[in-house]
Amino acid sequence: MALLAQDSAVPCALVALTVFRAPAWACLICFTSYKERTRICHIFAGIQGPELEKCQEAFSSAFADLADIEINYDERSHLHDAFTQMTHSLQEIAAAQGSFNIAFPDAAEKMRKVIMKLKGGFQDVARRFLCYGCYSKACNFPLDCPVQDLTVTRGQQAKFSCTVNFQLPKEEITYSWKFAGGGLRTQDQSYFRDIPRAQGYLARIRPVQPTHSGTFSCSVLHDQRPVARLYFFLNVTSAPPRGEIELQVSFRNVLRWAPKETETLEPWRPSLGELLARPEALTPGNQCLLAALAAVASASTTLMVWVFFRWYFKGN
């Protein structure tokens, strides 16, 4: 992890390290001056004497738990303001004849709560500030992520997902997309131009054309400040030759083809004449059945004729 140059926003802080024998209270060293700390103990314990040394020891012990604090780099000003307010409060307690054995632990606990609110749970600006030594360092999550390569055939669909592997806050997160065309694979922001209509974390191109070949960049923003930038290099390949496409289409048509007339087995339904013509048709049982059918037909005919004549003569 690369360490950056020591921060100049905390002048004279390191001079006091040997005097107060700490980086054990490093946040206090970074955000308060030697003069401020000495004045507080002078008010509590006097200009000189054993009580002054006891005051300095108590000051160091009270802030020992704030040794290895790490915050977002942009939060330095907020933490500096909190320490400034703390020094004023301690001076007021000292002037009122308060006890530094009680005042220092209370002040350290209040500052610990303030720092816990500032530490955050996601990457802020890819740079962090460490109280231990009063310097900044590169963040574990670099702002620019490695380029991801994607190869898509012309006419198909390309999809990009702008997601990161660390927790993002639920509010004030926005996404912006840019494009560097001409088949360029780069992370240099000077080559990119904005894509106004792309705003969400998902982007899709269809159908893909050769003009889409290049690098797409997605910036994840929190409160308009960059959290991470992702890059996608889209390589557009040519479609197969026309003859090959036609052959593939013909082959798919053959697989989907079904003949309109197919050979099927249907049950045989012979006519009455065909049944009577067969030798095995006139069995005794069939003969009785035919006789019964003939009798029923004759009776039905006789009944219909009788009904007709009765109706006819009754009308005359």
C-alpha cells in the first residue's frame, strides 16, 4: 500500500511527539497544538511542579485508545473542529477549578464517539488519514478499477453492470457513464465523453455495431463525489459471412420442418355390404340380430303408415 507524503495541514504536531512521549494519543497530537495542550495543563496544575507532570501523564493516558484511528481524508476538517471545541471546553473546566483526572477521560470518550461517526463504512475518495504519525495513505480500494474485457458479435447485445465489492450507502448514490470510442482501451479520462441518457448501474447496448467498439466507464458517486470508477472494453467482432448465415438458417428450418401429410394408422370402418360379403359375417348371432332389425323396421313403417291414414281421413 503506497504511502503518500505527510500532511502539511497539521503543522508542528510532530515536534511535540518527543515532549509528550506519544504517538499513543496520536489524534490529539495531530489536531491540537503543543501550545494548546500545555496551556490546558498550566491552568489545571500551574506553571511548574509535580502536578504539571501528572497532568501531562493523565492527558496521555486518557487518549491512549485513539492511537490507530483512520478516517476519510476529507473528514480532517470536521475532526479538527471537534478537537478545537474540546480544548475550549477543557480550558473552561480548568478555570472553574475542575479535576483533570475526570475532565480528560470524559473529553476522550466524547472524541471517540465523534471519530466513530466519521470513520464510515465505504470507500470515500480513495485516500485515508491516519492519526498515528499524522499522514495520509492510499485506500485499500483504488478509485479506478481494472478494465474488464467483453467480446460481442455484431448485431448481438452487450450488457454492463456497475457494481463494487464494498458496501455503499443507501442514499445519495448516483451513476454516470462515459465512452471512449475508436476501439481504444484506456483509463485516461481525457479520452472519454459523457453518455447523458445512461444513469443507472446497468447499461445495455443492442444491437451492437462496430462504432460501439471502445471503453465504457462507469463512475459511482456519493453526494457528487467519486467512490469508484469501473471500465469495460467492448470488442465488437464481425458477423459470419452471408453464405454461412444462410446455411445456418436453412439448417434450423430443416430441424423445425414437419411434413404436412404423415402416415397414420386409422381404425377400419367397413360398410354394411362389406360386412355381409364376408364369409364369417352371417353367424347365427348376426342372423338373429338382422332379423330383429328387420322386424323393428317393419313395425316402424306400419306404425307411420297407420298414423298418416288416420290423420288424413279424420281431416276429411
